[in-house]
Amino acid sequence: MRRLFISILAVCAAFSYLSCTGEASGEPEFWLGADISWATEYEARGYNFYNSAGDERECTELMKELGLNAVRLRVWVDPSAHGGWCSKEDLLVKCQRAEKLGMAILVDFHYSDWWADPAKQNIPASWSGHSYEQMKQDLTAHTVEVLQYLKDNGITPKWIQVGNETRNGFLWSVKSNEMGWPVHDENGNTIITESMGHAVHNPEQYAGFFAAGYDACKSVFPESIVMVHLDNGFDRELYDWNLGVLKAGGAKWDMIGMSLYPYWAMDGGFRDDAETTITDCIENIRYVSGKFDCDVMIVETGFLVDESRPEVLEEGRRQLARVIRESMNETGGRCKGVFYWEPECKPSQYKLGAFTEDGRPTVIMDAFSDWSE
């Protein structure tokens, strides 16, 4: 009985830490979130979402019900060629839903008309051909326009990302096929057609773009936390180099955002197993937060979904719970949250979501409530 009592106390103490608020701000000390940028597009396609009891729920509402307290939402410059999703207007709709539910908001600027990631950071069509100085003005104008639009409609983001997974910088373009995906050369490398803000080819301009974005964010929301976001959170050398480039170029940031995908780390041959990947990421959080004296968040993570194999789902739940638990308890308080990337996805569309094909959360999502076990 005494052992059971102590165990209950331990769980209660852990839950208290997660749900407690800072005395001054009244906010959670640790954030559990999800990027649900696809939510409105899914609704337009007729997709429905349900809780574990089978009751239909709007996607943001369901995330709140599952224990999350924050959302991450991307914004593109001119997505008209891609249905208009993730425009500033679409962003506002999703922000208003989160605001109504009392959830914190992370705005993710891609600075592209469509997807921006380590393989491509395509310059928006309307900015193409502009000089470096002109493009800084474009970036500033776009950032201020979007944020002022949110502000005018009563939205204040807690965090703002300047660029998305900018391991190679941002505002540089690659050759693309008719579907908009990068074309590779015979060695498997993407073919760069414009290296304006490439971190390797033009590191000073990468830093200059980031600095312009930071200043633009602060001009509208001086209290919001401005973030630099890189992929492969387990890769210390990447963070050392990239953040060093920004620092050398005079750029500053308030927080570091990381992506952590054990599946892709193994698939790409970067790590042999998920456990090592997670361990290295936790160690890297401690390292970069100390070296650069700033907090960190895991702003993207995801685990394999296979409805036909319950053991795969259970393993995803266990790994996510470990990420949450160790981010909270083993980083000296420097990691401030964990966000799942597009958990509401159908497995047939994206295999690292966390929902079933018919729109119900799998056991992976249970990790947001049972991480302490």
C-alpha cells in the first residue's frame, strides 16, 4: 500500500508540473501541441474527425480534448496555385478556433508559395528576380502584413517561426517538376537555380534574411517569442554550424525549434534506431540551450502509423511518451514543449500521422496524457 501511495504521489506530482502555471504569466510551464494546418482543407474535402467514443469533433476541439494546449499553423506567401490553403485568411480561421479554446498559437512562416523544407526553399513567384535588399523588403512586408492582420483580428501568437527547417537557409530555389517537387541530378542532389538565401552559398544573406524576419515580428508583436527552426534535432553538428552562421551574421533569436523524426532518421541512415535518435536529441537540447543560452521546443515530431499492426501503434505511443517525459524532465527546464506534426492525417496520405483512416485518434495520441507512465 505504501508503495502504491508513493507511486500515485509521483504521478500526481508529474501531472502537476505539466499543468501548473507560472506565477507571473498564468501560462503552462510545458506545452503540448500539434501542427494542424491541414484541418480546414480536410474539412473542405469532407473529412470528419471523431473522439475515442465516436463523437464527431472539429479538429482543433479534438486536440484540446486529447490534452493539447497549443497549435502550430503554417502560412505561405501566395498559395493560390495550391487551393489557397495556408494563406493569411486561412491562417486566421484556424487561429480564431484555437484562441476560442484558450490554446496558444505558433505561426510558422515558410516564406514560400508552397512547402519549404531542407530540400527546397523556393522563392515566392512575386519576389523572383529581386535583389537581396529588395527581397529583405519583401520578407519584411509579408511578415508585417500577416501579423498585423492577425493582430487586427484579436490574435496574438505566443511564438513565431522565421522560416521552416532552414538547415540550408531559406529563400533559395530549386528546379522542380510539373508537380512542384524538386528535380535531382545524377548524384541525388537537388538542382539549385537561385542561391540567394542559401546558408552554404550565401551565409551572410541567410543571416540577413533571418534578422529582417526577426525585426519584422518584433515590430508587430514585441512580446512574442521568435524562433529559428532546424530539422534533425539529434544532429549537434548541424545546430552548431547553422546557428553559428546566424550568430556570425548578427542575427538573433529567442528560441530554437527542432524537428525530431526517429523514423526518418533511420530511413535516411542517420541513426540506427529510434532510441539512439531520441537520446541524441535530448542531449542536443541540453547542448544548444547551454551554448546559445536560449530555450528550445520540439516543434515537429511524428511516429509510424499502421492500423493493421497494433504493436507499431503502441511503439509510437511509447516513443512519443518518452520524448515528452525526457524533454520535460531531463533538459534542465530548457525544453518548453513538444508538438506533433499533422496528427490528424490519414495514414494513406502520410504515414507518420497519429489518426486512423476514418478520422479517429490512435493510441499514439494517448502519450499526451500518459507520458509519465
